[in-house]
Amino acid sequence: MNKYTRLGKNTALVFLGNAGSKFIGLLMLPFYTRWLSIEDYGLTDIITVYVTFLIGIVTCCIGESLFIFPKSQKKEIQKKYFSSATSFCLSMLLLTGLIFLAIEFVLKQLQIQNSFSQNIWLIYFMLVSNVIQQISQQFVRSIDKIVIYSTTGIVLTFATALFAFIFIPCWGVKGYVLSIILANTCSSIYSFIFSRSYSYFSFKDNNLQALVSMLKYSVPLIPNGIMWWLVNALNRPVMETYLGFHDMGIFAVANKFPGILTVIFGVFGTSWQISVIEEFGKDGYCIFYNKILRLVFTLLAIVLMLLTLFSKVVISIFATSDFYEAWQYIPFLTFGVLFSNIAGFAGTNFSATRESKYYFYSSIWGAIVAIIMNFVFIPLLGIWGACISVIFSFFMMAVCRIWYSWKYVKIADIQFYIILLLFLVIMMVLYVKEVNPIIIASVCILMMYYLYIHEKDILFMIVSRVKSLLGT
């Protein structure tokens, strides 16, 4: 089985799990927007943002190590890694619970009222379920139980939908959080049992040396995680301060649709990381890397074009009329996610070389841009300010990661990417400004012609894959 076949097979299996769990938020959007007000939906978004921020700090990002270090090792060694990492995370969650008790007491004494203080225990238990789910999934992927990994995603998908239908109509925001907690718990139990991960866990297998080796790799990722959060999520607390939950709710709904790009890359990125670790340093790696990069970028560009042209349609289908204005932000948030995915693609080289410091360096620059732009543009431009910050901060991060990975692999034909990006920017601006549709169509046709001239093989491959999936 060659490297392209392995990559395709891994991607197909991961897709079965990840795509379902990622798409569930989008498919459930009509239900969420019916039962949750704009302000409530904004609140659920910022709760999720806080949890995302805390996961890396509480676990010291050890989930990343748990994928890399046990891979291709003997079971005895894998048991040491899994037992040590799991025990460490459970201890950290217990410590976090005690810290939350102290924080709650202090906030009450100071009479501080905000989205964090009023929902502190919802955030904590959602954090616990996410950590357990992350640890179980990363280890299953490391020991090559890809089928279990994919089916766990399916379990998560159906459990999320089931619990949402039960609890959200009754309890609103609390029901939303509870549905996620229970779904994470169910999928973790399924993964733990059916992958036989329990056979890898024992307190006697806790090994300080194994834990230290994992932490040496993962701890430098903590600042990177914080920087990434600043790039991707700092806008929510800033919006809460300057704009309120109404604008946050509109932004949260608009941000759901760029998740399609995240799904496409996230599904691929999981298997791509495996392929990079396996192929890095071998003959032909540079050619392999550039070919896959062009494929990924072309796919992302096509999806961005389609999301832009149909943003009004999708917002009408997936959300109530109260959220309709979100359509105009979708193209630009999607553009930011495109750069985010390219940054993730380039960053896999750092996993292969175990030089996690480059994650941190690149994220610092993205975070600096995010901090400046969020505090400058959100008070001035509202939601548009948040969109501008997302685009430029992710762009900075992508450029930095490409620059840092240049010594490992060089990007060929950079002008291809620059010209394609220019086409996308022109198309988005014209569409949001509601310029004559004929002009917009002309730009799209020119872009597709440019892709056809430069990427015939890739376009034909995409079309053939789509046809095979549709059975035509």
C-alpha cells in the first residue's frame, strides 16, 4: 500500500467519525436557533470558548503526546504512556475543581457578574467530559484502532442529537451544556470499552519517566494553545464587553458555517498527521507534501466559493429569520478558517520533528495581531471588526508556519496560491456588497478557469471521487 493509498484510506475511516460529530452542530442549528434566543446562543458559544481555553492548560496538552509517543510501540510501553497520561489528567481535573471552588468564592465576594462567574460549574463539568473524550480518542488513534475511532464519532453524533432534543426545550442553555457532557461521556465509555483501552490502564503502570517525556513535548504546546485561543476566541470576551450577547449570537451562528471547512481539513488533517510522521525524511517527501497541499488548498478554495455564493440560502435554511444578518459574515469568517487550516497543514512538520517550539513561535505572532485588532476594531466596527481580526491573525500564523517549516520542505509555485487568494477576495467583497450578479459570476468563472489550467489532474480527481461517492 503506497503513501497516497494509506492517506486516502485513513482519511475515509476518520471521515466516518469526525464528519458526523462536526456536522451535528450545523445540522442541529435549526433546532438550536428555535429553542435558544440570540442572546442564549451567544452564551453557549462563550461557554464553549472558555472550555476550549482551559483544556490545554489543565491537561498540559498531553493529549498530543498521547497520540505521538505510544504509536508503533510494544503494548507494555503503550500501557505506561496511557496509564501515566490518564492518571495525570484525572489528578489535574481534581485540582481544577478545587481551584474553581476558590474562584467562585472570590468572585462572589467581589460581586463580579459575567458569563464565566454565572456558569462556572457548567464550564467545569463540560471541561471534564471534553478532557476524558479527548484522552480516549487520542489513544485509540495512536494504537491504530481507526475503525473504533470513527465509530466513536458516530456515537458522539447520535448521542449529542438525542440529549439535545431531550434537554434543551426544558432547560435552555443548561440543557445545551448537559447534552454535550452526556454525549462526550457516552462516546468515551464506548471508545474505552470497544477499543479495549481498559487493558492498557493500570495504576501500577504509572511511570514517571514516561510522563516526563510526554510533558517535555506537550508543555511547550501550552503557550501555543493559549496563543491559538487568543487568535480564534479572544473576540468572544471582547464582544461580550463591547457589544453584548446579541451580537455574539449572530457571530456564533455565522461562525458555524466556516466549520464546514474545518470539517474537511479536520478529517483529512487527522490522517495527514499520521502520514507525515510515517513519510517525513523519506525520498520524495517534498513532492508528496506539495501535491497534497495543492489538493487541500484547491478543495478549500472551491468550498469557500460555494459558501460565499450560497451564504444567504444556507442561513435561511439552517437558522431562523432572527439570525438572517449572519449571512454577510460567513464568507469572511470562512476565509479566516482557510488560513487556519493551512497553518495546521504546515504545522504537521513540527510534529514529525518533535520541535513543538515552532507551534509557539508562529502562534505568538498570530496572537499579537489578534489582541491588537480585536481591541481596536471590535469597538469601532462591531462584528466586522471580529471578522477582520480572524482573517489577519490566521493569515499571520499561516505565513509564520510556512516560513518555519521552510527548512524541512519548500512550497513550490507560490504564485498559484497568491493569485487564487486574490480571486477569492474579489469575489467575497463583490458578493457582500451585492454587486451585479453577472460580475460576480464572471469572477467565479475566471477563477475556475484558472484552476482548470493549473490543476486539471486535481480537479478531475475531485470530480471522479465525487462521482464514485454518488454512485454515478
